[in-house]
Amino acid sequence: MIFGELFDLVNKEKRKKERVKEAKKVALGMGVIAVAGVGLGMLFAPKSGKETREDIKKKAVETVEAIKDTVGKKAETIKDSVIHVAHKANDVVKDIHGKAEGVKKDIKDSLNEAVK
């Protein structure tokens, strides 16, 4: 029963990590599409080449910064989740250890009674 709970907890965290991984892929794809869209829009805008290149550079830097912020936040969430799972696993191990000690005591008591 306890191992099943631990197994379920680990599987839940794996699924969560997979969802975060997929979200990162989507965010990256959206970022690439946004940069491409902005770049194409600027290329067709009636501005000089120098102004257009400066605009493209500015938008690219802004997009990269936004993606970095998003990835940083997601990494922090994952870190918090891992810490949470580690604490839960530690609690389960302590619980199992406590129950094992109780079983050992019961066995010793039973043996002592049987010997008497």
C-alpha cells in the first residue's frame, strides 16, 4: 500500500514534468513564430533598411528575454516540485521504517511469549 502511494506520487510527478516539457516546446514554437511574424512584418513595412534591422534586433531581444523569463519560472516550478516529492518520499520512508520497527517489536514479543 505504501509502495503503491509512493509509486503513484512518482508517476504523478513524471506526468507533470512531461506536461512542463510539452509546454516549453509550445512556448518555444510560439516564440519562433512570433519572431518570424514580427520579422516579416517589419521587412514589408515602409521603413529604411537600417530602421528595419534595428526594429528586428529589438523585437528579437525582447522575445528572447520573454522566453528566458518563462523558462526560468518553469524551472523554478519544477525545482519546487522535485523538493516536494523528495520530502514526501522521505516521509514515506520514515513511515515504512517506523512500521517495520513496530513489526519487529511485535515479532520479538511474540517469540518471547512463545518461549515462555
